[in-house]
Amino acid sequence: MKRLAIVLAATLVAGCSWFRSGTDTGSAPPLPADAVVYQCDQGKRLVVRFPPGAKHVVVMLPDREFRLDQTASGSGIRYSNGRTTLHAKGEEAFLEEGATTTFANCKQVAK
């Protein structure tokens, strides 16, 4: 029984994020259909899922994923969880974590 629990836990951990393919092919697994990819300063890549009809987004980073809820914005759209905020307008975006802009000058690119 203990061995089954270990195998099950390992399987769940391996499938937690689309970034972790578990293969050495060098290619990332396909992105979800509702994902938008942004290329940002310093060669960073930001992936954001915009679920249809939802008032939230899911930010997908290589080491974590998290949800941000839509909030009031004077221009464009804004999503936040109180600590992290995504600002987007047209094909441009930036992500702030606390008082630091961690993804700056992001431009939407083809998947």
C-alpha cells in the first residue's frame, strides 16, 4: 500500500505543470488553447490563460501557476490577487509582484 501511495504521489507531482514535460526532447508540451504568450524584457516569456467568459486569468510561470481575479482598471484590463498584478492592454502586458515589475514590456507573440 505504501508503495502505491509513493507511485501515485510521484505521478501527480510530475503532471502538475505544463512546463514540466518529463522528456529530454527539448520541446515544450502544447499550450492550452486559451493561453496567450508574451515575450518580455530580458528574454523572459510570460504565459497567461484567459478562460472564456471568466473574470480571472491563470498566470503560468516555469516554477508555478496562480490565479488573478479581474479588478477595476482605468485603461485596458487588470487582474490581481492583492500582491501580484497583471496589466494588459491590446497586445501588451506587464506583471508586478509587490512593488517590483518582474515581467516588463511584454508583447504578445504567436504560440
